[in-house]
Amino acid sequence: MLRSKELFVGAMGFCLAVSAFGMQALAEPDQVPTLDKLTGSYKYAGDRTKEEAAVKASSDTATAGMGRMTLKRALPRLQASTRIPESLTITLQGDQITFKMDDHSVTVPKDGSSASAKTAFGETADVSFDTKTATLRQSVAKTGGVKTNTFRFNEAGQLVMRVHVTNSKLAAPVTFSPHYTK
């Protein structure tokens, strides 16, 4: 019975977090930023405690049905995928775009084709950036995980990185939207 109450409380927290992010998303313009506008260095500008609580609630809902052993293997990967970077730098050099989030960086072709990169767990990920939608997509074939980061500017001029993490083993996607200032 206790587990059911925990799941219910976690689900309610997730619903509240989604509602809060949904309201925030309505206030953000949906215009896709150009690469020249995206390039630059950014610092995290959100409320870390509040944002991490929302990520945790979303993650708890996504992993609710997992068995103990599966959860033990999946949780470190999920936590690494949903870590909120303190800094973000986007640079354009020739035909290459580099995204640096804290101490991890990935360089992808500007034309949208894929490049290979290593995850924090040493797995190979296919990474691409779609300039038409300003979306960085990372997929790991070994685990079936996909993480997309979609970039927009809100009315206050902050860069909003909408993060969406999916995997066939998760009951629901994990989503959150940290804000950054230049």
C-alpha cells in the first residue's frame, strides 16, 4: 500500500511540474532561432532547487513500473541524461556546430547529418542538429534512449532548452526546460 501512495504522490508531483512547464511554454514564442542568434555562452538562470525537484518528479513517474534490478541499472543513466548544465556554449565554426554543456561537448555537422559521440557511460551515440527546428538529437542504439534538446528564446530574452528524454523502458518521457542567460 505504501508503494501505491508513493506512486500517487510522485504522479501528482509530475502533473504539477508538467502543468507549470506547460504554462511557461505558452508564454514562450515558438519562433525558431537562427544559428547566428544561438551562438554564444550561457549561464543557468533558473531556480535550481525547483527545477531539480521537477526533474526528479518526472523521472520518478518515468521509472515507476521498473523492477529493482532494472532501476538500479537505469537510474544512473537517467540521472546523467537529465542533469541540468550550469553552463552552455554553442559555437559555429565553418560547417561544424559545437555544443558544450559544462565539461561535455559534442560537435556535429551544420547540414543535419549525424556524428558519433561518447556518452558519460562510454556508449556510442548518434548526434545531429536540425537547424530548421533548432533541435539537438542524441540517440543511443545500445540502450534505446533518445534525448532531444530544443532551443528557443523566451520573451525575457533567455535561452530555453526544452529537454525530452525517452526510452522504451520508461513508462513516460522525462521533460524539463532550464533557462539560460548570455
